[in-house]
Amino acid sequence: MKIGMVSLGCPKNLVDSEVMLGLAQQDGHQLTRDAADADVLVVNTCAFIDKAKQESIDTILEMAEHKKNGACKRLIVTGCLAERYRDELRTQIPEIDAVLGTSEVPGIVDAIRVGNGGSAKHPPYEVIPLLRANGEPVRSRHAEPTHSSLPSASLAVTEGGRGPLPTYLYDAATPRMLATPRHYAYIKIAEGCDYKCAFCIIPTLRGHYRSRPIDSIVAEAERLAATGVRELLLISQDTSFYGNDRGDRGSLARLLRSLDGVAGIEWIRMLYLYPTTIGDDVLDAIGESRKVCRYVDLPLQHASDPVLKRMKRPGTRASYERLLDRIRGRIPGVVLRTTFIVGFPGETESDYAELQSFVQHVGFDHVGVFTYSHEEGTSAYGLEDDVPAVVKRRRQRDLMRQQKRIVARAQRGRIGQRVRVLVDGPSSDHELVMRGRLEGQAPEIDPVVYFTECDPSVLTTGQFVDAEIVGSRGYDLMARPASTD
């Protein structure tokens, strides 16, 4: 059968998609990028915030149309939305043939083969109408209307209506079909989360934190390197907590040093570190390794002490500043990336000004800013969502404008520098313009380097190029190639 996959959400979800594609291919199925040509369509969903849920619902409905007008015979929904709302999905979108939660990834093979759905039995819980992205309720011609008197909202679930927490974790022997360009790949070194951040639903959707053994990760890295992968991106919900769930502190530093010896790999990049679990041993491993990128992705979420306390985040502005000073002291030239949430319940103008002051003082290289999403199932859902949406958007916009000015000053200081660039391929805007990334730029989330004053035909995706920075355009850099390797 021909299998088509739509993967939504974060890189951690993408790895699950790649595993499902690998399992399907191992079972003898063909893979297709054309949804209209697929016998089976799989939508791997995200449910982290309202926008992600709405995107997932709209994609499911879009793929369901192929059961009417295309070759599709089965529609399978997987991932976080399926974990969180499986009964609602099956009830209100009966075009769905199987629903698999985050712990049921291996069930994709049976879900493709047969009509048993492959889903575990969960205790019943209240069914709330699904909404499209435009706010209209989902109305399948087969579904009975439910709870139409409830206020218009996104998906919801009653407290106590959860089944067992997910436990699945893939290993080096699990087949994967990479969906990334062939020169870089994500490796999920752990799954789940044990923190109780007030705004986050991930522990419910992904289960308790569980680390993979070092030898399993190294074996997967060696296998990926043999296929031409040159950059590894290590991911989990809290990458710096790696090994602590097994009582083995120091595991992450040992893992980095082990991966540093894998032939063929040029860059090793970590994403999603946590402010209370990144130790000096890890910082030293980054600084002393040849291949580990001098790049620290540390989502801090806020800098106002009262907001951090309500978010149930560890630390204070002062402790964060000490940590960032320590990172810069131990890793000269390190690139710092972080993310913030604005508009959390109770955030005042004074709290927001504190965040602005912190961003200005630290001078991060990369910053992402998100507006708070009031999510059922989180402890923050019990707080009043009292910051108006227009204020959230204004704070997000203003903070990003502030960061853009910080970056612009830093970019001007880089003109004339010689840098090493990994070629990612043609620009999405123009196929004759090639783009790449520096050691301090992660794929998809960070700015890029555009090549100028060169013949694009001499640059190959996955190639490392020595170049000179000659200018900037917004967040992005312009560089002229000097030599290649």
C-alpha cells in the first residue's frame, strides 16, 4: 500500500513520524509525498497550544477529503492530539479509521493493515465539540452533535479522565525514514518530562522522563553518519536532565564525549536545555569537544520573579544572569538561544518591563517569543487568563522588535569575519540562491546565511564552505564563499 504522512509540531514529534514511516516501509509499504495518491494517510498531530490543535484538526479534515475524492482508504491520526482527545476525534470525525497515542507508535503497522484501530482502551471522559481553525465546530455528516450548549472553545477534557501515561521509547534498532534533508537528523535521547510547569501539558501527553542508554544513542548516530548525516541534533523535553532519571548524573557529558568520536559527524547540537540541570561538566564537554556546537538553547520563559513563581519555573532573574555569565565564561564564543512567554496570567506592565530589561542586559543571539495559551489540563488553567489578547500580541511584537535591534548591532560587528557554513540547499524564495547555517544556527528555528557573489552550481547541500560575511538582511547574514570542503 502507498502511505502518506503529514507531520505537525516539534522535532520530537517529527522523530515519531520518521519511526512510523520506517516501520511502514519495513512492513513492505511504499511511501508517497502525494496525498491524493496515498492508500493510507497518517496525520501525526500536535496539541501543545490552541493554534497547534486547530492546525491539527484542519489537517485531519483536509486529509479526510481524500477518502471521498482520492485513493485514500484509511485515515490514521497519531500523536499528541490523539493522546489527549482520542474519543472526541473518533466520535466527531468518523472518517478516522484509527487513533494512536504517543505510546502507540509501533501500532502503526497494525493500524495500516487492519481495521482494529490499534488504540488502547482509555477510561471514558467528556466529549467536547472539536473546532476548525476559524472557530466553527466540526460537523461531520455522520456525527451526532454533542454538548452544543457549551461555550465556544477549543478542545477540552474533564479532570481525572486520563488513562495510563505513555511509556514508549524507540531505540537504535528501530527503523527510521528521515524526513529532514539527508545531511542532518534529530536524535531523541529521552522522552517525557517530570517537571510541573504551570503552562505545560507535555507531562500528560508524553509521560515521565525516560532516558535512552548511551550505547543505543551512539549506535544510532553511527548508523546515521553512514548514510551521509553530518549534523546531529540531540533533543528531548529537557536534554540536560538526561540520565538523571536513572540516578546517573554526568551522563550527558559522557554522551557528548562519546558522540564526539563518531566518524563522519561534523556538528553535534543540543536543543531544549533546562536552567537547573545544565552542569559545569556539560559546559566543559561542550567547550572541550571538537564537534559539539558552541550553542546553548535554554528556554527561560520569563525573567520577572513573580511570573516565574506562578509559572512554577525554577530560579530568578538573578540566578539566570549568573547562569548565563557562567556559560559564557566556560564556553568562549557561545551562542545563546532562548524563548519567552508573554501574557501569562497576572503579568503586569512592570513584569513585562522586567523581561525587556533582562533581554537588553543579556543580549541573546536568538530569541523566540510566544503569547500565553490558556490550556485545559495545566495548573495555570485554574488562573484567570486576565491579560487581553491584544496586550499579549503587543508585548510579543515589541519584544521581538527590541531583539531585532540587538541582533542588528551584533550583525554589523560580524561583517568581514571568516566563518564555516553548512550548505542547506536552495532558498525557499529562489532556487538560484543558496543558503546555509553557521555553527550557532539551528535548522528551522534560527536565522540563516545566504550566499552571494558566487555560482550556486558549485555549492552542494550538506557541504561545508569557508566564507566571509559581507552583510546582513534582517536577522539573516550574507556571505561570500571562499573555499569548500
